[in-house]
Amino acid sequence: MIQSDETFGGSFPFTPHFTDAAGFRMHYVDEGPLDGEVVLCLHGEPTWGYLYRRLVPAVAETRRVIVPDHMGFGKSATPPERSYWLQNHIDNLERFVLALDLSAITLVMHDFGGPVGMGFAARHPDRIRRVISANGPTPFGQADLLDRLTANIAVSPWFQWVLKAEREGSLEVVLGHLGFNILSTLKLNGFENNNVISDTWLSAYGAHFASPADCLGAIGWAKGLAIGAHRFEAPDAPALRAIRAKPALAIWGEADRTLRAEHFLPLFAELFPSAPIHRLAEAGHYCLEDAPDAVISHITRFIGQA
């Protein structure tokens, strides 16, 4: 059993925190001054808070950095009786944020952390101060949202594999062994920086998927897409006006094969027409692994100015 205090060779040295606010044992990192602005970092598939290990100390010098692990990921519990659809993750995040009474939040979102974070923003726009997308979609009621999602799925190797595996009945079997095939899964999504790969790194990303029962979160996110179970949160008019007025930043690894820039950056630009967009030519889907220094530089500079 993975112990909650594992640091993976000192690469994840943060004190573990836990809350049952969302109805399961949810792990989160909480670093920096407790009275500082909150930077809330949301991971996606099939990662966990480890993705933000370099960003945390860079930001925690002046801000409170909170990095939760979604249900079924990282050091959070994987309850067998729960559903792992997008709307369930939004509910969990809402309960988490309200329990900690977080406000003036800077959202930093990667992968499905984008829809989760934007779903929370639709419900509580008053608690958001800034929005940062790091290869994280920003669905927020855009009229062409479904068209762009459909077009992206048609050219994404990951989504095409998910649909095929679900049709053939192999989705649960393959993703139920993520502890063994974590690298191939990351590579399929668009992971470019081979220099970061080590036994410690592989252990950090694979260890929490030790058995099929530990993989329900990863399976649920993929299966939810295949069967159309995910539901985007639709903002009302006041929420849309409020979020559009927030400072925003997009950072996008252009070698992302899962979430193509041509399909998702227009969604961001429509919502935040005057916001800066930084394209990273050599980085892939996991921009925080492929180009950490560039991503951290853009984020810290933006937070310091906006």
C-alpha cells in the first residue's frame, strides 16, 4: 500500500494534508503563507499533484499554493462506489474549496483540470481572481464548444484509442494496469522530455495505480468520454461576465497530440480575447514536464503583474 508521506526520492517533499469534505479521503499539498493569495493547481489524466512539484516552491515564496489530487488519483482515495465523471469531480472540488474557504483563487489548470476548474468557476465566479490554462481546456459555454471537441477527438491518438478500446471492451483492462503502462500512456498523449524519465519519476506516476482497483479514476475519465457521461458546467450570464473580466493566461505545448492547440486555444481566446497566449513549440501535452522552466517563468511573471 502506498504510504501518504512518500516523497519519491525527495522529489515531492511536501507535507501531506487530507480532508473528507468531499466524502472521501482527499489529499492535497498546502504550501506558502496561509494568509497569502491562493494558487489552486488542478491536474488531469493520468497524473496527480506530482505534476506541479517544481511550480509549488517557485510560487509558495509569496503565495499559498494548494494542489489537490482528484478522487481516484495520486494520494487521494479511490472509492469503488463513486462515479468519476466530470460533474462528480466538479462537485468534489466545490466541497473542497468551500471547506477550506478559499477565495481570491488563481486557477492553474492542466488537462481535465481545465473543465473541472472552469466548472467550479461557473458556480463560484466570486472566488476566482485569475485563470491560467497550461494545456488545459477552458469550456465555458462557448457556442462552438462541442464542434471543437468533436474535431479534436477525430485527430487525437489518445481519444481515438479510448473510443476503440471501449468498443472492443478492453478499456478497463488496459487502463487497469497503469502501474505498468504509465509511460506508454503518457507518450500517447504527447510527452516529449525523455531526459526527465528515471526510475523515481516512473514510480511517482505509476505507484498509485498498483492494482485495477486503484485505476478507477483514470478509467472513469476515459470511459466517461467514450460513453458521453461527462457534463460541462454551463455558466449563467452573470458568471460569464464575471469570469470574462478576470486576468487570464494560456500556455500551450504545441506538440500536444491529445488537446490540439488549433481546437482549444480559440476557446480560450473567445473567452479572454485580450489575454496573452504563450505557445511552446517543443513542449507536448505535459508542458509542466516538457518545459517546466518556461511554464514557471510565465506563471510567476503573470501572477506578479496581473
